[in-house]
Amino acid sequence: MALAMWKSVTRGMFLAAVMTGAMGCPRTATFTVTRPAMLNASAVGNTMSMGPIAVPRGAPQDMQAAAEITADLQNRISHSLNAQIRLLAAGGGVVITGAILGNDYGERQEVVDRTCTRSVPVGNGQFRAENYACRDLRRIGVASAQIQFQITHGQSGEVLFNQTYQDSRTVTTVGIRSAYENRDPAFIDGGALLHNVRTDLVEHFAHVILPWQENVTVVFEDCDGENRCREGYNLVQAGNLAAAEPLFTQVIGEYAAPGSTVPPNLAERVGEAFYNRGITRSYLGRYSLAVADLTRAIALRPDESEWNAQLENARQMARDQESLRQQGAAQNETQNVQQAGTP
């Protein structure tokens, strides 16, 4: 049984909006969006099992890392955004295994000679600058991890996914040695640093098997200073996109009909209103209407090159929604604002 794979590249469904910017200027809204997993496991019942995370080197820290990765993935699967996915101890539709190929932390010391300066009193409240030799002591800690993840079909044993993830992180602390100051570089928690690198790698892999969320920022236009666009955006800020949409429609007015001719002196106002309504409709899940609005907006304002990206985003959101639906992860209520407002 073949499983379908998707890679989502833009926005899905949103949960929150935040306003920035001044009156009379474009405003931005930040949305938390849900993207589909790359792997659609619905064909095998949306069930998953964790197999072993191998430790080829046999090092104790690698064995601990394998246990942490297993627990992390089990927790993510059990609390997935897709409530249809179930974690089974054995016999899952897909089985996730892996191997710790690298899991290392090391430190080195560097000494850098330089000239420091201090103020020396010379009387009558006056000071002079005095140079003296000093040394910077640098402690440099580097954590690196390399983890292989593999997904196999639970029944056939077919390998559906096999990829190695690797990354590293560096932290530097600085001390000093001189005739006037002696300070050692601060301690670096290498274990915690290495743990964070591994967690990031697991996060990247988790996007393959589970829906995930990401913050994105969208610009809303001011419609050439039109008050109803500002009021509409304020409603977006308050999380009420359904009420904002008709305000943008009012600004469009008589030019809403396809093929209607917009006078050149109104192209900015009407084009930006179409754009705002298209963005709003995108995040209300009305994708075909959003695409139509954004297409009209671009026709009226062809120099707004960034609007083309929003048009493609609306199309991608429709594809993402279909992927989520097929995965069993899409629910109507997730398309509506659940929380909004300024921080």
C-alpha cells in the first residue's frame, strides 16, 4: 500500500492576529498557521509505533539520547494536532526507527592578547586614559548531533522515508586576565546544549509525520487611507474576520462584479480593498474567492509584486487544507479565529 507524501511550503489555518504599524500605513497581522504532515498515514489507519533508536557506538550518552528521542517522539505523536493519529505500542500502520550517528560535545580555550584602557585620576577631578596589557579568555563549546530516522510500512516493511538530520550549535563565554581584573569564562552546560540540538532535529523530523504550526506575517493595506479599511483591519486585530470582510466589500463597492472597469484614480483604493478581502477570505477558508480577489487586485495594481506571493499562498493554503482533510487533521473550527489581540 503506497502512502501519499506532501510538503507544505506556505500558510494553512490561522489562530491569532497582532497589529503593528501606524494609521495611514500598511499594517501587519501575525498568524499561527497549521501545515500538513509530509506523510499521509490515513491509508494505514493513522496509527504509528516507535521502534528502536539504534546506538551503533554504544556510548552511555548515546543510549540516554536514544531514550530521550524515543520519549520525545512518543509524546509528540500522542499529542498531535491530528487527533486521528494513535500511538500503538506495536503493530502501527507505520513504524518509526532511527539511529544515533553522532552525539558529541567538546570545548576549547582561546587566548586573545589585546590592549585595555582604564581611567586614572590625576587630581582636581580630572582623569587620564591609561593603556595596559590584558587577555581575553574564551571558552568555546560546540555541540553536534547526527540522527537517522526511518519510516517503514507496518505490514509490508517497505521503507517509506529514510533521512539523516544533523546540526551543531556553538556557545562562547569570555573571561579576562590583567593586572586589574581576573575573571574566568562562564561555565557552559554542554549536556543541555547537546539536548537542544537533538530536540531541534526531532522537531524537523516530526514535520514528516505530524501536522505542525508556524507563525507567519501578512501585510494589510490601508486602501489609500480609506477609514473602512482601517476599521476592517481593527476587526482582524480583534479576531473577527467575518465582520471585517464586508467592510472591505463596501470599499470595493460597485466594482465587485468581474470585468467591471475601475477608474485609474480609484485603482489604488479598490485594488488594495480587493487585496485585503482576498487575504481575509484566505484565512476564512474561502480559497476560490480569495484567489479571485487577489487576481483582481494584481490586475489593478501590477506593480505590487509581493501580492503575487499572496496569490500563490492562497492556492497553497487550499492544497494544505485538502492534505489536512485527507490526513483526518482538518476540522471546521480550526479555520476560525480562536484568540486574537495585541500582546
